[in-house]
Amino acid sequence: MIALTGATGAVGGLVAHRLADLRPRLVVRDAGRAPDLGGEVREATYADTAAMRAALDGVETLFLVSAAESGRRRAEHRSAIEAAAAAGVRHVVYTSFQGASPDATFTLGRDHADAEATIPASGMSATLLRDNFYADILPLFADTEGVLRGPAGEGRVAAVARADVADVAAAVLRDPAAHAGATYTLTGPEALTLTEVADRAGAVLGRPLRYLEETVEEAYASRRAGWPDTPDWQLDAWVSTYTAIADGSVAAVSDDVRRVTGRAARTLEEALDRRA
């Protein structure tokens, strides 16, 4: 029995449809939004350990999509992992982040490092999918004037298509034993500056985009001005997206998408083309 979380979201939804023939159990917050794949649907939230444990009863392999960004994210991950172990889950496939570590430049990468450490401590085996930033999300960083603003400098990002993450996850979930203990770094086929991202994404989307350099101080100031009620942890996450690009944390290109799926990772243009 395979269970999938996040099936109402982008990556989890893609994985669910790729595994429809297996009729995986879908664990979601709102059953009314779950795709109809012919299998079971259970409602639970990561924070509700008892509900998660009940939802995962009888499950051997769990696809655990990282929790939504929040100040409670680490606690939610730990609760979900505790519930999985208590339910008898043997193997977890977790969506992490490239370079996840307790001192990662991208502050949310620290949350992923905590989850990565919690899974083996629970006694379950794991496969870690360390995703780079999502290529199909990068253009959404642009404001209404088509400007991507931040302190990324001339740093590069090897952004990955969400479809590639889903392809890798589906391949792993079809044969979890073959991937037990593995850590895969999932990137696109090249590392681009944000200037290059803006130029190439704009050409695909038919919308002029450009990158505008900010200092770290300017980045915090512009975001505080635009979203004055935003908590500090979220501001740190937004700004460190760019500083992680600047310092090379997300520049390394991996061939793990090809290794697992047998197919080259999608380019930025392919990631933005829904037909690819």
C-alpha cells in the first residue's frame, strides 16, 4: 500500500495521476478537493498526529510532501513523521531541498534538514528528493511590472521543473526498495542567472520580464513596504531565496533526474510549456 500526501497540490497532484494505476491512498486536508483516482481518500493534517496515524494505517510506503511554509513547519513535519512510524509505515519518500542543512542559506532549507534527520531517527527508511527551486515558479517572482527584484547578483540557479520532480517521485514509489537510503538532487539541465531566467521565461510567456538587483537591505525594505504584516521568518525566506542564488547554494547541476527516469531534465522553456 502506497499513500500520498499533497495530492491536491501541484507536485503531489502530478504524482497522484502518474500512479493512478496503483490506486494509492490519498491523505489530504479536504477530501472534496482530492482527485478521483479510484482509491481511498483519508482526511488528516500533519499537525493532527492521531488523524495522520489513522489515515496511514496499513500503509507501507509514504510520499510525504513537505508542509506548507509556516512558522510551525518543523513541528508539523515531526508530527506527521511520528504518526507514520506509529502506523507502521516502513519507507518515506520526502520532498526536501537542494543543500538542506541546519545552516542552509535558504532559511526554509533548514526546516528540510530537520525533517531529513527526523525520518531515520523514527526507524523508517527514506528516499530524499532534494529539489532545487521550481523553474515553473520563478516567473511568478516578478511584480506587476514584470520585474524580478532581489539580491541574487550574478549567481546562478539550476531550477527544476515540477513535472520532473513528479516523474522521479513516481519512479521511486513504484520500486521503493531499489531507492531506499538514496538522496537525489533534482535540478534542471543548466544553471541560469536571473537575468537569463527573465529573458528566456519572458520569451515563452510572451511577457517582458527583467531582473533588477537589490541589496539585502533594499530587499527587506521593499518587502516590508509591500507586505507590512509579514512575519520575520517569511521575510527571511523570501530574501534568502535570492541570497542562496547569489552565493552558489543552488547552482550545482545534477544528473539525477536522468539517472532515475531515463530522460533528461526539462529546460526552463519546457518547464513553462504545459505540453512538455
